[in-house]
Amino acid sequence: TAFWLAQPILGTKDLSTSLGEPQVLRSLLGGALYIAGSGMFGFALGALVRHSAGAITGVVGLLLVLPLMVLIIPGKIGEKITEYFTANAGTLITQFARPEGLGPWEGYAVFTAEWAVILVFAAALMRRRDA
């Protein structure tokens, strides 16, 4: 709905597009997938730490703050960490321009693997703690 509501506004600046154009549908659906993945990231971290405030703080830190902080790591190692770090990898699915390195679906797969690993650890801890 937001896509179609935004088109008349973007059309005034010659920025309108259609779903048939390359990468538009992937980017649109990718935004929804990234939001769902972020929710799962929060759920997994919440299940791991079992503390609401700690989980919220952790998710905000890992998805919003630390991805910007890793940009200051110098050299090739810094570039690789930045490329594979949570939100940096996850948001590749929403971008139109193909960056060097990970592709859109590869980046989203890395992001999904990150929260899935946390969820597996959380499940193991919950079985041990709450048995």
C-alpha cells in the first residue's frame, strides 16, 4: 500500500517506478522480509537473555548502533566485518544498486543465519534452564 501511495508523490519529482521494473519487486518484498527478520532477531535475543529490557537494548544495539560503529574498523578485515554484520547484510535485499561482495539474497541469508544461530542457542538454553 505504501508503494502505491508514494508513487504520485514521487512522480512529481520524476522518481516514480512500477513493479515491473527490475529489482523493484525484490526490493519491496525484501523490505517486508527484513522487518520480519528483525522481529525474529528480537525474539531470538529475547529468548536467549530472558529479560525484556536487555533484549530490546541488545536488538537496538546490534541492528542500529553497532552496524555504524563497525564502519570505523580499518583495512580489509573491517570491510568484511562491515559487509557481514547484522543489519548491513540484511538490508542488502532492499537496495537497488548491487554492491561489491554479497548479493541481495546472500546478504539476507547471512542475516537469517545470524538470528537462527541465536535462536538455536536460546532453544538449547531454555531446554536446560526450564526443564
